[in-house]
Amino acid sequence: MDTATQPKIEEEEKKEDETQEDTQTQPSEEEKQDEVVKSASDKGKWYIIHTYAGHENKVERSLKQRVESMKFTDRVFDIIVPTRNTIKVSQGKKETVKEKIFPGYVLVKMILDDETWIMVRSTPGVTSFIGAGNKPTPISDKEVEAIQKFMKLEEPMYKVQFSVGEAVKITDGPFTEFLGSVESIDEARGKVKVLVSIFGRETPVELDFLQVKQI
């Protein structure tokens, strides 16, 4: 190889290496956009919107679609319908269902301005923002964190179908067919205490929700 050309080749290779390094260290357009949204999200606040009963999930879906189509992703960051798992006892069977913690309400993290306000308020199923007078009032991050923690509780709660003092019939166990009244309810354990008349005396009997039915 001609030694005169050697330095030139090495210089070109060095430039190529530097160019590749610059390309690797520079963030992509998608990464830049994510950073912009993340930075804007820090400025967003959580608001509560009121919806027609039973329309919470529909409103959530509609809002997410509108945010995308109207390119509001840099101003509306999160939409939550607060729910948690509950165990519903029906016809002697247990079924895990998602129950709304605050029926008729949806949480939205957003930067509130005239355009985002109109976008949310004009979404079918939305009736209003929650706030003082006509002004939407944000809730604190601490409140939202508490709600999210409650949503993530691992142990599902039982959906209570009984009330204290209600007359019930025992359907399983040694007191099958006995009638009694509900003395207390333990939602977390899915247990109910029923006052049963035995030998003329009211005696409390602890039973599973599955062992009792309403009359």
C-alpha cells in the first residue's frame, strides 16, 4: 500500500467512526417526542369528570380515541375508571367481578385549557367537571395515589348482598333450612353472622356468604 495514502484512509475511517457514534448517541424522533410528553405530563393535574350512570367505560374509550385523533397526547396523559375486584355471590356460586369504586366518575390527568376543556365536555356521556362553581378543581396527587393503591389491593372484597337485620334462610351446613336475621357482616372474609333461634334462644352462627340466601 502507498504509505502516502495511509494517513488519509485512517482519517476517513476516524470520521466514519465519529459519525456512527453521533448517530448512536442522538435520540430518535420517537424518543424526543416521549421526552416532550413526559415533561408536559409533569405539568398535568388530575381532574374528576362526572358521567351518566353506567357510561364510565364508554367515556374512557371515547376520550382515549379523541385524544389520539385530535393530537392532544401532549396535553391529556391518562384516563382512569377506578375499579377493584370484588367477589359476587349469586345462586351459590362465587364470581370475581370488577366493581367501580366511584360509579359515575372518571379521573383524567391533563393540562386544562380551553381546547382540552371543550374536548372533554363534548365527549358523549360526560355531564360535567367536578369543581367549585363552574371551575374544574384538580385533586391532589396524594388522593390519586391512594385510589390507585386501593385499586391494586390483591385480596378481592366481597360484594355484600345482605344488610344487618335482614331476614335470611340458611342453605348449607348443620342449620340448613333454619331462618334467622343478619347480626353482622364481615366483607373482607365473606362471612355473615346470623341470629338463629335454637331452643327458644337466639344464637349467633357464623356462616359463609354461600351458605345464606335472602328470603
